Amino acid sequence: MAQQQAQLQNEAARTYSFLAEMYQDSYFPNNLVDKGKAILVALCFDIEQQQPKDLEELYALTHAATEEFNDLQEEFWEANSEIETAARDCIAVDFDFVAKAYGFEADMEELTATRDW
């Protein structure tokens, strides 16, 4: 995972501590937080490869990543955890970070508008 992140072109994204608050809270299993981090790193790669030209194109990418978090929710439940308020805030802040790191001033709510958590 860290090796993948190290391959990002964007320096801010390459050195960012994704989901740091979730890693610090034992309520969230690290192996599942790792999967969330992988979704965010993959989003960065998608942005670097597809180079969205506007917010609409960016939102298409962030909504797809949000759907992956939706799928991950069930694994959190199975581990007696969930994507709850603290996790939602942490994830949303990281989506916002990604948008800004790639030069977008996006609406934080719209970045994860397809969430069901």
C-alpha cells in the first residue's frame, strides 16, 4: 500500500496520511482502514491518469470511489464496527484533501454524494 502511494505523481498526495484519525481509533480495524486508504490512493491514481477537466469529471471519479466505501461498510459491520460520524468526517476530509491536492475547489458534500454511510 505505501509503495503504491509512493508512486503517485502529486507530492501532497504521495506524502499524505490518509484516514489518520481512523488508524488512531481502535474501533476501526486497521485491515479495513487499509482498504479505505487503498480506495483513496486509487482515486488519486485515477485523477492522475484521467486528468478530469472540470468538477463534473472529478465528481464522477469521487462518486465511484464513494461506491467502493459503500461496499466496504458491510465488512465494517461484520467486524463490529461501522462507518459512523467520526469515520464519515475523516473520509470526507480526505476526499476534500484529494480534490484540493489536484487543484479543484469542490463541494465536500458533492464529493461523496453517493454515500450510504
